[in-house]
Amino acid sequence: MVKIKKNLSDSDMLKGWQEQTTFETETLDEPARQAPGRFDRKEPADDINSAYLTPELKEQIGKALLELKLKLYKEGIVDYQIKVSSQDKQVLLTAVPVKAKTGQASKQPVQRTGKLKG
């Protein structure tokens, strides 16, 4: 039997010791493996319709839409829809104001008094 030395630090006690690999520790020690060739591509696009838009192009479109929104706000148009159309080699985004439905009552709150007519 080996005599245990006293007053050793943790690193001195564990010097030369190596843990035996088991099915539990084997997966923790190895870095995560990827199947070769499966995930080497760049991050896939969320939607196939926007897959061809580069980050720079997305930024340009976003800035143009923000400018449009500010112009419409200055004109007093807050509710609008963007209509997309294409003509020849151009894609057009057109802001169309949303028309208020005439059948609805106004959405302003109505003041009511506490007295009942009777």
C-alpha cells in the first residue's frame, strides 16, 4: 500500500493521473464533430425569396424604405401599404395609403355621464 503524503496542493496530488475514458466522459472530451461537407456552406437564408439579397443590398433597401416612410409622415400619411410590382428590368415599391372604412364608427372615445335618463 502506498503511503499518502500530507500537505500537498491539488495539482501535486493529481500529477501524473489520467482519467479513464468511459461512455460518459468520452463525449465531453472530444470537440463537436461535423459531418464532412454538410455544414461547410455559409449560413442558409431564412427564406428562399430573400436568399439572393446581400447584406449591403438589404441595407440599401432598408434606407430607401426609411426615407419613403419619413416623406409620407411629413405629408401626414401614417397608414399605408407597400405594393410590389415589376416592369421590364425594374422592381417597383409603391406606397399606397390605406383608405379608412366608411362603415365603422369613429374610434374616438365617447364621454358618458353618470346620470341615467328616466
